[in-house]
Amino acid sequence: MQTKQYDIAIVGGGIIGLATGMRLAKEFPNLKTVVLEKESKVAQHQTGHNSGVIHAGIYYAPGSQKANFCAEGGRQLRQFCDEHSIPYEMCGKVIVAINDAEVPRLEELHRRGTANGAKGLEMVGPERLRELEPHAAGVKAVFSPNTGIIQFSKVSESYADVMRTHGGDISLGTRALSITRRDGRMFIETNTGTLSAKHIINCAGLHADKVARMMGVDIGVRAIPFRGEYFSIKPERAHLVRSLIYPVPDPRMPFLGVHFTKRITGEVEAGPNAVLAFAREGYKKTSFSLGDTMGMLSFPGFWRMSRTYWKTGFDEQYRSFMKGVFLRSLQTLVPDIQMSDLGEPGSGVRAQAVDRNGKLLQDFSIAETENAIHVLSAPSPGATASLTISRYIVDKAQTSFGLG
Ligand SMILES: Cc1cc2nc3c(=O)[nH]c(=O)nc-3n(C[C@H](O)[C@H](O)[C@H](O)COP(=O)(O)OP(=O)(O)OC[C@H]3O[C@@H](n4cnc5c(N)ncnc54)[C@H](O)[C@@H]3O)c2cc1C
């Protein structure tokens, strides 16, 4: 069989790989570009299991890539959706301080968000909070009118369609198994045959560090999988939540804390938490992969992270197994919620990049190596920011790969 030849191969058909593929196909029509995706459909992992929130850009440290990419990314995303008839709803969100001790952190979020370009943020008291979310309890809240909801798998499918329309290829059911360099090209062996590319863009999400290692590159970080578990709220009690109700997050942690999310489909979800998973795609409590677990345990950064965060990790595991504890976290935000209101469970798995020193990477992280770009970390709000992240990647590709 003849080896198919490409200029650029993107490994990973999640929202970041597809946004990048779409941009390359549109802006460089003379290049042959392919997205390789191991699943039979696009967006089956982080993108298809996320909370579906178009973030306004509130939380992120000023000057970080998250801060720089989120608000503008959300604007571009909405414009794309308008042009491609993808439904979304700007339902707004509240971040609720449940006691006076949380107020200074809430005020800091208001300052940060405003500095980051999140539009229309308002500090509100209990009365206005009751108007916005009649069942939420708190002493103060930040109201963000510019936060919305969407189905990111639909956005990804649309990016894929645009990419194909502009001549790009998307090869589904194609898993990159190994990569070798020869004569200035990279040969990617897959389950469906071998193809070659001059350049690779690694957008493999939970597997990004593995794909980098296939290229012989030690990028110094590991993707540690953290499962986010949630419950749907039974339809007859979904009125307890009008839009999105979030807690004030712990600033040391990259996750936002269990919250209530209305989905664009109308259901309400409560969660997700963040528990260590023993498989990169470990959607169930019982999921276990020996290879993934051994890989994690043999990474020094995992043990250093564990030493720092063992208490938080233990609390999260406890809350994961004790539904009553999960419920109590939810009741701090919406006291009327009861055990009988929690319906079907679900989950997503986040790729949390951890470096050798055990530091959790909070920001996006995109690195270059010879003829390759690696998206090492694209946590939330990566889906919201997919178009600004892809702009950054394609600009990098243009200079580093010398695209003309
Ligand atoms: C629980 C949860 C909630 C979140 N909530 C939000 C939110 O509300 N709003 C927001 O903006 N962001 C949110 N995020 C973050 C957002 O989902 C991610 O930033 C985004 O999906 C990352 O996209 P990706 O393309 O990098 O990764 P993925 O979507 O994980 O895509 C990577 C793809 O690579 C493929 N792949 C891996 N290895 C190979 C291989 N060897 N060969 C071929 N293909 C391969 C995988 O099958 C996968 O499809 C959330 C994430 C999670 C997990």
C-alpha cells in the first residue's frame, strides 16, 4: 500500500485539533492537512464530556494565556455559531460567596474578570441574587451576563465540516501508534496503515504526552487524568436552577468546584468533582488501565503532586464515594436540593498537566520541538477559547514550519 503524504498531520480530533485543522485548511489551501482521530467520531473525549459552558474569562491570572484567549475566544466562537447556525444561549452565571470569609476572593474575581475583558460583571447582594437564582443562597455574588451554554461536540462537527470543505482530510478510526523520523519527514504508523507528514501538531488531549514521547520528545509533563463526576437533576426539580450557579473556587486548585449547570438541551447537572482516575479515559469508578497507572506512578511529578495535595485528593475521593457528602457540597449553594433530586450520574475526564516538580499547570501550555507543535495542556476554558488557541498554534506553525 502506498504511504499517503501530507504537509501537516494533526493528531487528535477534539475541538482544538479540529479548530487548528479548519484554520490551516482555510488559510493554507495549498497544504495537504489531515486530522487523525482514533475514535469513529470526532469530539468523543474531553470535548464531548465537558460542561458546555462558554466562559466569559473571569477566573484567570491577568497576563496568562487563559486570560488573553478566553473572552476573545468566546466572542469568535459565538460569531462562528451565528454563521453556522449552531445553537447557544447566553444565560448568564452567578459565582456565589456562601459566607463573609469568601467575599474578598469573590471581589478579586470581579477585579480579575473585569481586567480580563469579561463584559458586564456585576457584584450583587442577596436580593439581586434571589431575583437571578431564587434558590441559591449566598451573602454576595458576581453576576456574569456574558456566560453562555452550548454543545461543544456540535461546534467540533462544524469545524470538521468546514475543514473538509476547504480540502482538509479527517481520518476517523485512525490511531497514531508510533512515529519515526526519516529523510526530513515523519512516518506515522497507525492501525489503518502508515502515512507521512513534514510536520505534526499534537492535539491528543489526555494522550498528548504519549504522542510527544512517540516522537522521541520528553516534554517534562504528564497528563494526569482527573475524572469529573456529576449527577443530572431530575426534570421535576430542574426549576431549582435557572442558569449556572458556581462556588468561589479554591485559588490553589485548577478546578472550579462542584457547581450547577443548565445544559443547552434543558437538563440541569450538578458537579463535576475532580477525582484521580486510574485510566486516561477512565469514565467509571472501576475504570483501570495498568499501562496508564504504571506510567503515572513512575513519574516523579505524580508523587510530588500527591505529597502537596493528598488532603484535597482524599476529600475528593471521599465525596466521590459518599453521595451524601456530594449532596452537602451542592446544598451549600442551593439548600433546597435533596438526595431524591439527584438523577443519572455521568462523568468527563480532564487531562491535568503536571510537571516533574509536581506543579499543576494552571495555564494553557503549547510547546515546539523539531517539526512539531504540542498542545501539552488545554484545560477549561479550552473549548471556549478553541478559535483563539488555534490562531496561536497556526501563527506558531507559520513561523516555525515556514509555511508560505
Ligand atoms: C469535565 C470537563 C468539563 C469541562 N468544562 C468546560 C467548559 O464548560 N467550557 C470550556 O470551555 N471548557 C471546558 N472543559 C475543557 C475542554 O473540554 C477542553 O479544553 C477541550 O475539550 C480540549 O480539547 P482537545 O481537543 O485538546 O482534547 P480532546 O477533546 O480530549 O481531544 C483529543 C483527541 O485526541 C484523540 N487522540 C488521542 N490520542 C490519539 C492517538 N494516538 N491517535 C489518534 N487520536 C488520538 C482522542 O481520541 C481525542 O478525541 C472541560 C473539560 C472537562 C473534562
